[in-house]
Amino acid sequence: MKRISIVLFIAFLVMACGSNKSINSTEPSQTSRDSVLIEVEKIKEVREPTEIVTPISTAIDSVETLSEEFIVRTSQPLETPNHEAFNALLIANVSETGIVDYKGFEENKKLLENYISSLSESLPTNTWTKEDKLAYWMNAYNAMTIDLIIRNYPIKSIKELKKPWEQRLWKLGDKWYNLNEIEHQILRKMNEPRIHFGINCASFSCPPLLNEAFNASEVDAQLEKLAIRFINDPQRNSITTMNVEISEIFSWFAKDFKQDSSLFEYLNKYSKVKIHPKARKKHKKYDWTLNE
């Protein structure tokens, strides 16, 4: 027991004196230090080993590692937003096939507005992962599109509105955003072509709106699901080995889908029917009817 007490005492001195190590060139907060001390107290409660005694150097290294872990943990703010409110609205008002109940959203307009306002409190930063940013901006785009429709409901098409994608109606932080900016200046620059299957333009020919919110832990799987669903949807893409009639999305954003391969090679990643490299291609007429 004496040897263990010496180990703990030395470990405590190491923490009390403090090393010159720091995370991101900042001193750990008092909370971080207190947390480490709590962990040290827990170590004291461990039963005495019968034969093997931990070397002093190992004990010191363990406490230093513990200290660094706590500093990292407490220096990272919980800054990513909670998408649960939007998730609940989508579950309640969007079918599994993407049909939207805009009347239902209209009845819960305040909840939608509150969700969009909550996004303003947690703007993406450089510390966010790509997955966090994708989930944030795709949810923002879809929530704002729904908000745009119910501001003008009832309408038959988003095209009835004057410059719908250029209207700066939503303030996030100190800046007013429109849909065009989110799509072209933010999402498309993330080099993830599947965003075109995730964001919805409130129209029938658009990839169906997902009836759940995007979240960072699942966003890759969610986009993969949407890509497979959209490309193999015969109402929006008709594909045979030698003839394809595909959505105009693949024309408007051809550059995005050809980043690493040809368009057919990209489609073949998801299509159940494999397209021949020399297949004939044409585009379906886009149906801008409201997706309700």
C-alpha cells in the first residue's frame, strides 16, 4: 500500500505542478483539473494488487494521458444543433415515398420556425466534421424550402413564386440566406454529389424528400439510400442497358457527377440495371408540380 500511495502522491504532484503541455496552446480550465482529480480519487479506490505493483513512471504517464483526455473532452463545446424537432415534423408530415403534407406543416408553422431559428444559434465552424456540416446545411435547405411553400400556400408549384431560390428570408447568425447560396456556394463546394438526392425543391420530379432529418452519424447511409432510391425510381429515371432517360438533374449538375468518372459510371454505382458505355441518353421533362 505504501508503494501505491507514493505512486498516487507523485501523480498528484505532477498534476498539481502542471506540465507545460497544453491542448490547442491553451491552459486547461479549472473544471478540467477538477475532473482529473476526481479520476485520481477513483484510482485510490482500486484494490491493492497481490503481486504486481505499477512502476512509478507508468503511473505518471497514465495520469498525464488522463489529464490530456479530459482537457480535449472539455475544450470541445457541444455546438452542433439538435435536429430532433425537424425530424419529428418530417415523420409526421412526409410519407415514406416523399409525399409532403404542407397543410400539416402549416398547422405546425411555429415549430418549423423555431427549428430554423435554432440553426442560427449553432452555425457551422471549422471544428465541425464534414458529416456535421452536410447534415446541418441539407436540413436547413429542406426546412427553408418547406417554410417558403407554407408562407405562400396554397400554390400548385414553387415556380409560381417570384425568384423562389433567390429570396433571402432566413437569418442565420448575422447573415440572411437564400436557397441558391446554400446549394451552390456551400453544399456543392463540399464535393459530395449525393447532396442532389438529399435536398428537395418541393417538386414532383425532384428526388423525394426524406421523411427524417439528416444527422451526422447516419448522413452517409442516408445519402446512399436516397441515391439508390432516386436512380432506380422509374417515375424519375428510366434505365435499360442501351437506353437511359434520366432526370434533368444529371444535366444541370453534370459536372458534380463527373468528378471522378463518366456519368454512366456514376449511375452504375447505384443502378440495378448496368448501363453500357455506348448507351443512348436523353432527359425526362421536369415536373415542377408541388410534391403533395
